[in-house]
Amino acid sequence: MSSTSTIFRLLDIRPDERRAVALAIAYFFCLLSSYYLLRPVRDEMGILAGVEQLQWLFTATFVVMLAIVPAFGWASSRWPRQRLVPAVYLFFIASLVLFYGLLQSNSTWAARAFYVWVSVYNLFVVSVFWSLMADLFSQVQGKRLFGIIAAGGSAGAIIGPGMAALLAQTAGTTQLLPVAALLLFAALLCAHRLAQGMTAGEHAQEALGGGIWEGITEVVQQKQLQGIALFIWLYTTLATFLYFQQAHIVAGAFIDSNDRTTTFALIDLGVNLLTVGLQLFVTGRLLQGIGIGRSLALIPGLLSIGFLALAIAPILAVLAGVQILRRAGNYGITRPAREVLYTGVDRKARYKAKNFIDTVVYRGGDALAGWLYTGLKTLGLGTAGIALVAIPLTLAWAALGLWLGKTCEEKHDDEKTR
């Protein structure tokens, strides 16, 4: 038996799934390599634009999302999948080329615009990726394979920050943009080959139909989608609290722009090294062993303990530990489990409702949390006080995860008995 076959068997990938999984891994690898080249640049642009302006940047991102989602709804209603997915990626590739020119001016407004653009970019390209995965793989396959596929993205998320840390020091921060554009184009090629070879390819020629606002109406009408939207809102609120703390601490610790970019990249690198191990050897077994609900509730439960530790000892080392727990746990366990939920909904929900939740709800939560954080700071709450405010939210997040998993698995069981 070859070493490759042994690896596939160890990861529980069946022979008829190997080509598709390999392409999905390569696709996500290139996609997140591209994004993680841009993430430290975005974080540095946020500091150059002014740390005290972050809540405004979060609000601007939400407004841009509100403008873009109807355009995506229009395109997904009229274009088949084989045109929709390339169109999204080609738009962002062209935007990267444009920003490469704009950022040469060192303009504060260009920095702010780039920060907002990357905050839109990362949610859209990843949302389209997972929409395609939910379209091509079943729920049973998703439990086994989504963690492994996500590991491809995490491998890219390791390479991306490593490249960013190196290139930021040798070539300069803005030179990361054309490299990111090339990686996004490689992701597009993988997506094309993957969709061509899968059994769900009969949908490739079919547009979804419906109206441009159908993603919103799908969420309003379905309790499961409302639950997912609330789950995302709680996640992004807690993530924003930690992100604002990180921005203030790093801004105070470093003077040089390239040093800050390198620091952000190295933080990303550490998170993603831990994430890969979870995705390859823990996620699939966890989802099959304890179910979707408990998997969704695990990280929120642990994060409540993390916020309690931060309230007791509000220092940099504890904050870094809580941030690593949140991000690695989300990428390694919570995100793959959450994406399995979409295998049980129809195609309109997978693309339109999912895109609305992953973009508008996500960034709306960011914007609201940014102003909430600012308000709490104005009231005199420091790191410890805000951590105490976050604990009830983590417990609500965990309880919601349990309910979502139970609902999804009951629906799947009902469909199997029909």
C-alpha cells in the first residue's frame, strides 16, 4: 500500500472522494494563502488610519456589505454556478490590482478604503467557497471531510503569514498585493476543476432564480437560518472585543509599520499551526463522535473560561492565550461544524441566505460590537470589565450551538426515514 493511500485511509477519505477532496484542499489553500497575505496589511492599514477610528471602519464595512449583497443576489438569481463563482473571484482580483496602485500614494484615505475592502473580500470569497462545498458534498460527507478540507485552508493560512512576514521586511508591505492576486487566481482554477468533476455538476448550468433580496427573506422565514444568523452575531461580537484589545496593545508596543505588519503575521502563523492539527486529527472524529451541536458548543464553553481568566488577570499573555483559543478553535472546530449545517438546506439558502448571513450579519455584528466596545470603554470599563460582560454572551453562544446541532441532525434523520 502506497504512502498516499495510507494517508487517505488514516483521514477516512474514500477512493471515490479523493480527487474532489484534493482539489477542495488546494482551492482553500490558495484562497486563504491569498487572504492571509492581505490580513496583516489590512491590520497595518487600520493602525495607519488611526486606532481610534476602528469603529468607523467597521461601520463603513457594514454599509459596503449592504450595498454589495443586492448585487450578489442579482448575479446569483441570473447566473449559473459555473459563471457566478468565477465572477466573484475575478472581481476581487481586479480590485487587488487597483489597490496596488492606490496604496503607493501612502494616503490615509487609501489605507481606510483598503481596510474596508479586505474586510469585505475575506467574507465574500470564503462564503462562496463554503457555499460550493455545501452544494457538492452531503451532510454525512461534510462531517467526515469538512475538517480535512478546512485544514487545506489552514495550511494556506500558515504559508500566507510566513510569506507576509518575509516580504514585508524585504520588499515592503504593498508588494504583498500582486502575490495575493496570483494566489486568488489559482484558487479560481481549482474551483473550476472541482465543480466540473462532482456529481452535483447538473446544477452548474442552473441559475438560482428569485429576487435580489431573497437571501434576507429566506432568513426571515426559516428558524434554522435565524439561529445561524444569531450564532454568527454572537461569534463576531466576541471576536470584535478581542480584536480591539489587540489593536490597541500592538499599536502601543511598536513604532515601525513593517514591524507591526510582521507581528500581526506571526500571530496569524501561531494560530494556524494549532488549527491544522485540530482540523486533520480532531474535527472529523469530533463531529462524528459527539455530534454537530456539542462540537458547536465546545469553543464557546471554553471561551467563557478564557474570558473569566482575562477578567482575573487582564494582561497581554492572557489576552494572547484567549485570542489563540478563540481563533484556532473557530477555524479548527466551530467553522467546519457550522458549515455542515448548510448541507441540510436548499440551494437558494446555501448561496443567497448564507451569503447574507456571512457578510451583512457578520459585518453588522462587527459594527455594532465596535460601538458597544467603544461605549463600554467610555464608561470606564477596561479589559477586565469587558471580559466580564462577554461571559454571558459566550454561554448564550454555546446554548445556541447545541440547539442548532440538534435541529440539523433531527432534520437529517427525518429525511432518511421518509
